[in-house]
Amino acid sequence: MYSDELLKKYFKYFILTVSVTVLLLGFLWLNFLYTRHQRSLEDLAQSIGESLQDEVEQKAHLLRLRGESIYHQARSDIEMDLVNRGAILRVGIHDVLFDSSGDAQQREKEISSIVKNITFQDTYEVYLSLKDLTLGNPLKQTESLKEGVNELGTHLVYYAISPSLNLEFYVYTKHDDFIKKRMVENFQDFILWDTGMYIRSEEGEPILPLQQSASGEEGFSFEEYSPETGFHFGYFISESQLEERIEEQRDLFSLFLRSHIWEVVAFLFIFVITSTVIYKMIIHRMADYYTALNEEILEAYRNKHLLSDNPRFQYFALGDSFDSILRESETHEKGDKEKIKSLKEELKKGKLERLLLERKIMRLSELPYTKTNLPHYTMESFSPKELISEVHRRIDPEASMLIRGSDGLLINDMGLFKALVEEVFQLTREDDRSYTVEILRDSGQMLLFFSLHGLNHIEDKKMQELKKRAELLDGVFQRHQMEAHTLHLVLSLSDA
């Protein structure tokens, strides 16, 4: 026979043993996960550092190319302006000489007025020699000047001569100051949305000040010198970005660790509650059983009935001994049935828990943070050129598109890439819209240059959405620029 105290004692031992075992195994498992995570963080920090260094080198290179383009354009503008001013001066002097009444003082006054108009409130200067008339400050070493635009030291000079009129003049200006001003004006817009870029002069003086250096912040930087412009073009990324990315991984792991701890606690809680309920049910049923046996024995004793006459005792000649054996066998039989029933219930419960776990894994796999843990699940190899053409035919077939560049494959999330391209093609609905797409590969990167003609403005909110979509592809929009009703976008993706 079993007593309540004995069952309670073994029940406590059972609960304690299982709980300690689960806690010990859980502690060992979590310690293993934490140790492995700490080791992976070291490799991750090195990998992110190399990635950031590559990023600053690439952006510094693109910045240098942009600076050289601005330099050449500014120089071309100065040369054109010099030619125009020289032509105006030549025509004006010709008109004065042939239309004047012949008064020398009047001609000198009119020519001086023309020169003042050309150089008024500007950085241009004029030197003119006409017979006995000389105006302006001459430059040194002008013997090598030829007709047209010349470069003399730090000056750009437009030189013209007319032997028939005994006329010689040149218009000149210091082009370095003008080009530096033009470059600062152009790069001011870029600084607003990307403060990492900076420009230094050939002597090392900052043309566009570097805020990070002024604050003494450490980070990743790279400079490229342009011999054509004489400027150093650089890019800086703060080391705090490295810490932020590592901190994101720590937060994800902390969330993952907490979920495991709560699972262990929930298991112990459910286990204790379920075991207690089963224990109470067993005690209650055993109490009822013993009560019925006692009542039958008392009834047989009161009525002077033999226990062998009772169906429970009819095969036994001994009283309490056989009754005890019978009760014990019945107890074992009931216990076996309960165990079978309990095992069936646990089997059903295990199947249900397995189905719930599968659904939970499916839900977790759809969450954003699992992308870093299961990147290969959504990676596909596809041709960006073919995919962009397909999206254009489906989204905006009425607008013309010119696409050129590499036909190679890209390994990335094709669905996310297609969604990003769709967003780009939906930025404008103007009647005169058209698109130009160029695909380049450079140093492990794939660069996609989008030019949307007919777009006058793009909202900051929409630009931020495009940048977030690029981040999901492990890419970045290196720049965007509006000019002449055209939006230029440069998307950089890893080509590893």
C-alpha cells in the first residue's frame, strides 16, 4: 500500500531532480552560446572594420572623380568667359576707332569705359596697348603668349593682337580662387547629407572643414590626391559606426538569450503545475479506492460475510493477506493504465509542441533580424541588367530607357532588389520622363548609376526609404544629385 506521505516525499524528490537537471543543462547550453558569441564578435569587428575601410576608399575615389569633373568644368567656364570678354573688348575698340570723331581724349575716355565695364566688380583685369595709349597692369613674362587662351603661372590669359590697328591687349584672372570657390559651392550640397567627405588644398589646409578631426574623434579615413586639381579628396567614417554595428549584434544576441531563459523558466513552471495536478488526481483516486475497500471489509465484517463471497476476494481463502494482495494487484493495474494514458497524453502533447515549434520557427524566419542569421535562404544569382529591363517593361513601358554596362550576375536578394528598382521607376510620372541606367563593376563592388530625366524634386522621406531599402541589400546610395530636371542616383552593392 502507498501512503500520502510516501507519495508526497517521492514527488518532491522527482520535481527537485528534474528542475536541477534542466537548470544545469540550460546553464551549460547558455554558457556555450555566450562563449561562441563572444568569439564571433571579434571576427565580426575585424570584418566590419575592413568593410568600412573599403567604403571610405571607394567614396574618396568617387569624390576625387567628382572634384576633377568640377575643376574641368569651372576651368572651361573661365576660358569661355575670357574669350567672350576679349571679343567684347576687341569689338568695342574697333567701334571706337572707326566711329569716333577723331578726338584722342574722347577715344581714350570711351576705351577706358569699355575696360571698366568688362572688369567691373569682378576678378578680371585688362592690359591694353593701343598706339600711345596704355591701360591696366601688365603681367610679367608675357613674351610666350599666343593668341587665344594661355596659362601663365597662376593666371589664365586671353591674348589678342591686331597689327593693322597697332593694338595689343589681354584679359586675365587668377583661376585658382575662382575654381576653389566653385568647388566649395558644388560640394556644399553633398556635405548636407554626407558629412564624412572633406577637401584639403595642396598645402594641407582644409577647403571644406572636417568636423570629425576638429572634435578629435577616431575612425576610418582615406585621402586621394588629384594632380590635376592640386587638392586632396578624403572621406571619414566615425569609429562609432563600428561600435553601433557590433552593439546591434549584442542586442540581437541578448534578445535571443533572454528568449531561451524564458523558455527554460516556462518549461519548469508548466512541468511543476502539471506534475502537481497529476499528483492531486492520483491522491484523490487512491483515497476513493481505499475508502471503497474499507467499506466492503467493514460491510463484510458487519454482515458476517466471507470475503471469498465477494467478487474481489472469492479466489482467496485468507482474509486480510489475500485482500491485501488483491488490492495491490488492482492498484498496479490501475497504475499501469494511468501510465499508458499519461504516455499517450504526453505523446499527443509532444506532437502538438513540435507543430507549434515549427510554426514558431517559420514566424521567426520572417522577422527582420533573422536576415543576418540566415542570409543564404534568400540569396539568388540574377542579372541586374535583365531584371531592370523587366521591371521597366512592367512598371513604365511608355517611357524610354537606355541601359548599358556589365551583363554579369549579382548574388543578392532578388525580391528586395526588384522592389528597390520599382520604387526608382515610380519616382516620376511626368510626360517627358526617360531613364538612363549604367552598370559598372569596381573592386568587388557593383555600381548602378540611375539618371531620371524629367524629375524636378525628390522628397527627403522618399530618399530615406530608398536608402533603407539599399541597406536591406547590404548596399548604400553613395550620392544623389538634382541638376537640370534630372535626378542622379548611385547605388553601390557588394559584388563578392
